[in-house]
Amino acid sequence: MKAEKIQLEEDEVILLQVRKHWFVLCVQFFLVLFLALFPGVFLFFVLNSATMTKVLPFNTSIFIALYSGWLIVMWMILFSIWTNYYLDVWTVTNKRLIAVNQRGFFSRVVASFRLERMQDISVSVHGIIATFLDFGTLEIQTAGEEGNFKVSGVPSPADIKAVILSSADALIPPSQNAKERTL
């Protein structure tokens, strides 16, 4: 992972780096694969039917040229999906959370917040596949201008929540921690 690109503060340690779950990537890949193969398979069955070959005036070289262009477009979409998957990463350190969101090939948004500014963290897992494969949405609300940090399709969201909460708890001074327990 590209941890060396992140500027860490003094005494800051990377605890966890997270990308979206592999299932999210596979669903997108299979959708593009279906769209890439559908025109060729459809035309194969249409041309093999005896009645359709007499009805359709069809030039094979034009179809091959158009289909080749279609496959190139689908290949570029696959490359875009992979790039977005690989470059979108959440990094949890012992002091802050850094979210890198790749938006297209030449646009990237990097946001971070200190864990002491965290107000709320929630995990949601919806659906049977997400439950069995253990992926879901992790949303963090912060104090200040940062607003909400949200990532969907993250693997083991409850474990990530536990790491973030334990890191945030470690930053709270022990005297303040004891006051909160008595209340």
C-alpha cells in the first residue's frame, strides 16, 4: 500500500489501511464483462437462427469494427474501476483518519481529521451477501467543518470501528476518561 506517500506527524503510527471489499470490485467487473460480451453473444445467436440471416442485411467487417471499438471502451471502463478501487483508501493512524477519494483519473480528494474531533461512528450492514461476506458502510461524524466521513463497501466495518474507537480512547487523558465513567 502507498503508506509512504502520507505525511505522518511526529509519533504517529499507521494502524490500518482499508480499501473497499473485493466483492464490490467483482460486481462492477462482472457488470462490465456482461456489457462487453452481450452484443457479440446476442448477434451470434441472431445470425445462427435460419430465419434472421435471410432478413438482416449484415456486413461482418462493420460489426467487427464496431464491436472492437465497444470492447476498447469497456476495457477503459474496467481500468477506471480498478484505478478507483486501488487509489481509494482509508488510513487509520493513532492520531487521525485520512480518507483518499479518487474521482476520475486526474482528480483526488484527500481529507483527514483528528480522532479527538470524532463525535459519532456508526456501522451499517444491509443485505444477505453483505452480512455473510462481512462488508458494509462506516460513517463518522466529526466536530467542525469536516462534516461526515462515509465509506461504503468496507470489509469488517465493526473491526475497523473498534480500531478507531480504541485509538480515540487512547488520546483522551485518563482523568477525563474516569470522569466520563462516573457520569
